Amino acid sequence: MRHFVVFLIFFCFQAEGKENTYSRSFDLTWEAVEGARSYEIEIYQHDQSQLVFKKTVQDTRWHGVIKPGKYLYRLRAFDYRGVPGPWSELEEVIVPLSPVTIIEPTSNAIIRSDSKEQVELTIKWSRNSALSDRFHVKIFNNASQELVFETETDNDVIGVSLPVAQSYRIQVLPISSQLQIRGIEEEMVPITVTVWGGQLSAPDLKIPDSLFIREISWTPDPKSRKHHVKIVYQKGAKWVRLFDKKLDTNKVSIPLKWPGGKYRISVTSSADLFQTSTVTHQEFELLAGDRSEKAELIYQVRRSIDSFRGWYVQLSYLISELQYTLIASIPGAQVTTIFSTLTGSGRLGIGYLNDERKIGFLGSLELAGLINQKGENLLFSYFDACGVYRTRITDLDDLRIKFGIFYKEMPLGNVDLNLLKVTEYRNLNLYGPLLGFEYWLSLNTSLGIQAHLYYGF
């Protein structure tokens, strides 16, 4: 009789009976032997110490029930006379443990967390067999297929911390330390869970304090990826929507062509598998007309110039050089400087401008001093009271016309012609009507040029 070769082994495993009588069924299929009428199957313990099963079948397929473990089996054929052929070589077969059933979380579960970082996930399963004493747990990221967690445990429940806003695949493989076998991955039914993160923080709007807004930005939650922006314009009693888009950036441009008036912006932030933020609202105003950078500079300078009205105070201190010059009354004589010194003068002014910032008045008091050749400190004063009229030539300047009265002390000195020294000082008192012009030209909001011209009659 001819030898035969096992052609195919197909296992269809299934748990049968209670835990203490746990067994699995499987199908064993082989290639037919020419002239064979029946086949005999023997299954031994892996160490060949005990014959576990012996069976004669007529077909080239056998359906058996056996406990999980490692076994050796062999086959032989019988001809029509009942004469057996030789045994096949002993082959190893492993009957794997039955797959576990994951109880918690359920498959396709959606888990919502209040955290935006990690979630504490409990995984629980049923053992399905008293032979399973350890379990191999794997968790994969569904998007990247990356293994994110792996462990072995004696328990049938574990806790694991996982990043939120991800979808995971969980599988648990049973292990028998005594039999040195485990379940097979092909039989496992992994479960999929989706973990949602907490609510994103509301965006913090950064709207410039200006009527010349060309861009609005906001500080988003670091986890956010999209921002839904709505901008409406108040037209009479209604709000008209001018912008409604989802943006990838944290800023939005304000077109220069939009009309002046009141606006309201609303922003919400979102990201995949995160709860959308609450809505942030804020109103703002735009100036009608030109809102270019040049127009904004002119507006700011003009506002800086016109920023005060009503009562105001001026304070100043000036350091200058004073020269005493000898002028002879003889025609053709030379002019000789005989003494120069630094002088300091402080001025205090109190003024008022009406609401239109056109008409007002200003009173100024000035006190100046110098140290003469003798080391003496000399003081002289100045006072004026004027009406003020304000106008402008361009958008960046300010012209002030002053008319009133003044009083001024001028320090004069008597000169010793032999020593060419000032020997005596006295104040020359001047007073009368005053006409003055002040011109202010602004270069920017904090720097400018001033020119003053005063004429006393």
C-alpha cells in the first residue's frame, strides 16, 4: 500500500462545554490514498506519554473535539481487506485558546473626555477559559496603525492612559503559561473606540483700538485647527452678513472697500475629535472713506494735535546764551562783546480752548536768571495775556495766532570803559500790545517741529 501525505489541515475552532470541560473542535483534512477504504487517526500528548484520541474514518476529513494544547498526530490507510498501511510521520498540531470577549469598552464606542490631553480608559474582558492565566493586550492607533500600548497581565481588567482625539483598536490575546499556548490573532475580534477631547477654549480676540482696522487676530486654543469667522455689518436696524468662512489661520483681513460703521465679529474654534469652543463676540467700528496706512497716520496726528480742549497747562524750560556787547556811540567804532553767560528761563502757561478748539486764550508767566561777572544771581520776568485763534494749513500742522498785551524785563548793564566790565545792572521794563504766530508741524504722532514769531508794539 502506498504512503500518503497530509495535504491540508484546516482548523475551525469553537469552544464547547463549561469552563472545567473546555474543549475546541477542529477539522483535519488530508489527501486521499489510492485504494484506501478507511483511515485511522491517532493523537498523542506532545510528549507522547499518552494516547489522547484514536479514530477510524471512511472519508479524508475528520471533525474532532479536543482541549487546547500541544499535540502530535499521525495517520494510516486501510485497503479493502482491512490491511493497514504504514503510519505517517508524527506531526505537531496546536489547538489554541479560545479568543476572549472584550466587555468594556464596547465596540465602536465613543468616549467623551473633559480633558484636552489624556483620558483614563478601563479595558475589561471575559476569560472564556480557566486555562487562560495571562493576557497580552495591544492598542493600536487606527489612523497611523502605530502600536501605542502593549502589556501582559494576570488580571482581566486594566487601566490605561491614552491621548484624546484619536481612534484606537484594542485586542486581547489569551495565554496559558502551563500549556505554553496562546490564542491566535486571526481569531481575535478587536474592538474600535473613538476618544473625543474636551471643549476647546474660546478664542481671545485682539481688535486694534482704531477706526482704521485692516486685520483682526485672535489667540486660539493650541489644539484648535479651524476657526469659523462671521462678520456682520449694521445697516439701519438690520445686521448684514459680509463674511462667513472657516479659516486655517488665526487672523482675518478687513477689506478697505467695506463701508464705515458698526460691525460685529464672531469666532469659534474647532479641531477633529475635540468639542467646538464657545463663540466669542466683539463689536468694532470702521471709519468711512480712506482707511489706508497714510490716512491712518494723518488721522492719528490730527487727533494728537486736537486731543486737548477746555483748560490746559503749558510748562517749559529753556537754556540760552546771553551776550553783553559794548556799542560805542562814535560812528565807525567796533562792536565789542565784553561778557557772555548762560541763562535759564522757566515758563508756566494756563490756557483755555472752546469745544470747537478754534478760539481761546492763554496767559504765560516766565522767570529767567543769569549769573553776572561778580557771581551774582540776577532775575528778570516776562508776562503776557493773549487771545488765541487756531487754524491749519495742512492735515499735519497747526497755526496759532495770538494777540494781547505783554510785560517784559530786560537786564541792561553799565560798562566801565577803562576795564571793559559791566559794573552795574538794571532792568529795562517793556510793555504794550503783542502779536504772535506759532506754527506746529507734526512728523509723526510723537515728533514735530515748532516755529514761533512774536512782535511787541
